[in-house]
Amino acid sequence: MATIIGVDLGGTKMAVARFDAETLQLEAEERFRTHAESGMDQVLLDLLLAIESMRTKDTIGVGVGVPGLVEQPEGIIVTMPNIPGTKNFPLQAKLQERLKVRVKVDNDANCFTLAEALFGAGVRKDVVCGITMGTGVGGGIVIHGKLYRGHHGFAAEIGHMLLKPGEPPYETKDMRGDVEQFLSGRAMGKRCSAAKKPEDYLDGEVCSFLQPEVFKEVAWLVTNLTHLLDPSIIIFGGSAGKALEPHLPKIEEELKHWILPNTPLPTLAVSILNDAATKGAALLLKDE
């Protein structure tokens, strides 16, 4: 049976999974270390070895999700901050040349959203917006089962939408005031240094001063996305995103203060797939 490989490439580790090409049923999955400190040439070698260890003679393609900007359709990494030497790196072409199978490279939040739209919380929803809140904030848009990438492939960089321009919530030279400076796990750690895990930001007394602010800020973000996209559902993923789950009713109440009256509200949900990153990468091969 034909198989496809899905890769979630991170700065410290990569997850590599093999799926049935027809059903997307998971067959095997492994995690490998990413030697990011050695630069992209070494990471490419690590990636090739990991893929070779998982592929079979029936493997017909490889999809790779990366935490950075990827120019489409060429699959060129424009920038990927957590791995040096990635500026304008033609990862898709290099992998295809070495592996001799079809390869697709895209942003990892696009992969997350595609998987959740087709197999997860967004099934049977026509406009799906995904927001990943981990170390940073990423996003993806799937419309009628297909990724919306924009003209250059840079659409849905939700983390870089401005939330409070010129007013970041902590001392920094970067005064953009974008979503990532407020709602990423890294940002929340700066806003409440006493927290030990993502749940601490949003539950209990440790960061209680922060919680009303976060719920309001998420509501602002959802308001902007609702008026821009009219999404059926907005799905939160990543460690900080999943920690929002018990607080979604509060965010929905806050949302009513900001959204225009009589505007239909999207469903708010958290991700339900354990393999969204790798499955979404594999699905890139079907997203034509």
C-alpha cells in the first residue's frame, strides 16, 4: 500500500510519521533531535536520515511543516528564526532532489489547521481558522477543505497582526505590540514570571491578575478574525492555546462586548488531534 511521510520540524526536535496515502491512517511515528545549533545544513542531514528511517518502498511523497515563512509554491524558507542559516533556503527542492519523491514544504500552523479542518475539530466546517499558541503564535486558514495561502504563501501570520500597536505588555525594544507579544507562551512567561506551566497563566491564583487581560485580548483577536473572515470555527492549538479550553465561555462573553451587534459568532474550540502537525504535513501532498 502506498504511504506518505509527514514531518513536523522544530528547533529542538522533529516528529516524523508514516501514513497510509489513501486513508491517512497513522502507521508509525518517531521523534528525533534537531541539531539546530549546527545550522541548516546539518538539520537537512538530520531530516534526511529521519525520513529515510521511516519511508518504505511504497512511499510516494513527503510533507514538511516548519515554524517560519515559506514562499509558495517553491517551498523556499524565507525565514525561520529558531534555526540559523535558513534565510531563502530551498528546502523543498533539496529534499526532492535527494529523496526522489514529491515533496511539499509549508508553515507548521498551516499544517495544524489543515489536519484539524479535515480530521479534527473543523470537520464539516466550511471556513476554518487555526491559531497555534506555543512558544510563538501561528495561524492557518482552510476554506472549503483547501488551504488559503495568499499571494506569496504568507497568509494567516496571525501572530504578527497588531493587537495594541506601540504598547507591548513588557519592556522591550520591539514596540510592534503584535499578537505574539501578548498571547504566546513566551510572552505570558514574561508577563507572569511565577508561572511554571502554561496552565498557570490561565488557572488559579499564580497569575490571576493576567487572566482577565488574556481573555479580553483573545476576544479582540477573535473579533478581528470574525469581521475579516466570517469563520465557521476558530481552533486553538499549542500548549497555551489548549489551556484556553475551560475559559472559552468567558472569551465568548467578552467577545459580545466587542463584535458588531447581530454578527454571527464563530464556534470556539481547541484542537482534538494528537498528530495534527505530522498529519497536516502529510496532507500537504493532497492539498492541490
